[in-house]
Amino acid sequence: MLNKSGLSLLGLWLLLASINATAAIDVYQFSNDSDRVRFHQLTGELRCPKCQNQNIADSNAPIAQDLRTKIQAMLTEKKTDAEIIDYMIDRYGDFVLYQPRVDRRTWLLWFGPAALLILGIIVVVLISRRNASKNTADKLAVNTLDTQQQKQIESLLNDTGNHSS
Amino acid sequence: MPRLFLFIPLALFVVLGAFLWKGLSLDPNAMPSALIGKPFPSFKLPSVEQPDRILTNADFAGKPVLVNVWATWCPSCRQEHSDLLAIAAQHKLDIIGLDYKDERPAATTWLNDLGNPYLFTIFDEQGLLGLDLGVFGAPETYLVDAQGIVRFRHVGTITPDVWDKVQELANVK
């Protein structure tokens, strides 16, 4: 349904959108590739303090730019990932972690889903067991009734047999 | 008994609803400072008013002070400024300015034109002290006690409520 002007508008929009998408990328120099990989990993999993739901890598906020520069500087100083993450937590708290640490306050977060899953499995097992035992009980009930009827039938048959003889 | 089990989904819904309802009234911008109860970061920076004067933590040791982070590029700081002047006029707490990622001429003009509520103003041109403080936007205000420990942090302009709380915490009400 797109006419020519619509197509060119779409093209223009795509062009502008792509400019926007690359705006957050600054040039950071690294002496080796592993530093570059760590830089992308760290900025990817640290949350920008100013902008709620963006990581440091994606955000255009001045504070995110500062933190990217800081992380790059710390990588150049041969700081470990743990040191860099601790540096951020010391200043901005656990808020900056997209991967929350495992401690007493985050147990529910980390283990809650697994606990719910186990609880669910237990419930399902209990229900299916109960149903299964009910079914066998029903079958047994049918069988006993059948044998009783069988005996009745037999005795009836025998009775008639006696009478006839 | 099995009849009571039928109410489990309703109970779960009520509990979930209560949490979500509470979530509606939470401020997503409220962020606890990681610095509460810890010493104010050490610094060595020039003053805005006197470029030759080097300020350090020793300059406000021994008494509780408010540290107010501001900048001339920050519109809310302009809005907050008259309130800071009013607070300074009460002479209950000294206010230390922290001019964050700013330019000195603009900052000097600001203080001359709007009035100066600060005992002195630290000139943090690179934002290094701001980074150590965990500043993520101006204005921000910190209460630092006589031992140099950060007791309170407020992000955003100072409101009468916040000032009340600060006075209580600093015992100057």
C-alpha cells in the first residue's frame, strides 16, 4: 500500500533512526581486544543511575558518558571486573547492577522462581497421585461388585439347577 | 476442605494486587545513597570565588554542614536558589556549594547576580568529586555531620519537608 512518497518517508525515517542509534557510540581506545570485550560486557550489565532502564552502554546521559570514560580508564589501569563493579556499587548502590548480587535481600529474587517451580511440581505430583489411587479404587470397587454379582449369578444358577433336578 | 482450596486464586490475586497497588505510589527516582553512614569522599579542589584557594575536607570539619550540588546549566538549581538563600539566612547550618561540571565565569556571575548562600563553593570542573559522591543529577543535597559522615542525601530541589527532616537529623531545629 506504500506509494512512492511513503517509501521515501520510510527511507528517511530509517536513516534518521540509524543516526539516532549510533549517537551513543563514542570512540574508546583499548590496548588489547580482551579489554574491549570486558568494556562492552561491563557497560552492558551496569545500569545508568540517571535513566532508570538503560545500561551505561546505551545511555546518552552525561553521567553515563562519564562512567564509560571512568570504566575505560580503570581497564587501562588493569583493574579487575570485580574492582570496577565494587567502585560503582560504592557510589550508586546495588541499583547499578542488572545482575543483583546473591545475598539475604535477593534470595527471593534468585531462588523464588525455582521454589515456585518445585512447589508446582509437588502439587502436580500430589494431585495426579490422588487421582491415580482414586482410579484404582474405582476399578477395584467395580471388580468386587462384579465378583459379588458373579457369586449371586452362580448361586442363582445353582439354585435353579437344584430345582430342576 | 477442598472447597476452601477454591479460594486460593482469589487470595493470590489480592496479595499480588496489594503489591502492585503499592508499586503505583513508589517513586522510581528515589535511590538510596550508597554513601549514607560513610565518610564524605576526600577531595582537593579549588574554590569558585578564589581560584587560588584549595579546599579540602578539613575546611568543613567539626560541624554539621549541608553540601549542595549545583551548576549553572541546571534549571532546577535556579529555582532552588532562593530557598537556599532563605535557609542560609536562618543561620542554623552552613551550606557548602559544590559547583558540578561547570564553567567558572558563569558560576561567578550566577553567585553575584542571584546571591551567595554558600560558606564557600567547591569548583568541581571535571565532576570527579561528583563521581565519588555518586551524583547523577543536580541539584542534590547532602547532610554531613561534624565527624564528616554523610547522614542524608536528597536528589532534587530542597522542599520545606526536606529542610524539616534535615534540621531534625542535624539537631538544629
